[in-house]
Amino acid sequence: MISTLPIMSFLNDQSMFNFFQLINALYEYRSIIITTNKDFTNWGNFFFDDNIAVPIVDRIIHHSHIFMMGGESYRLK
């Protein structure tokens, strides 16, 4: 489980590469649960590069069940 993904900060290329390798290793072999408050369309900004974000998002959403939850955040109260 990877919780609140946007809070994580990928400060360098090696960190982004390691995250991609983790997702790639788990892809089609294990379950992955990710919680985030960002749309997939904004992940290019988060990873600083669409060339990194697109393959990661592709592997995450393939065979996935996405639950969009609305309402106010309890963290902001």
C-alpha cells in the first residue's frame, strides 16, 4: 500500500526510477493500493516528466478498480 502519493517527493531521477521499478515489478503479479488526492492527469507535474508518469499510470490503471471519493477532507478540518 502506498498512501498519499503526492506527499512523497521524488527529488532526483534515481528516486523516480526506483518507484517505476517497484510498480513495474508488481505489475500483473501483486496488488497495489495507492491513495492520492491528485488526478492521473496531474501526475506529470508530480514526477516532473510526462515520460516517467505515463508508463507508471499505464501500469497502475491496467486491470484496476478506481474508487473516486468526494467530499471534504478530514485532514483539512
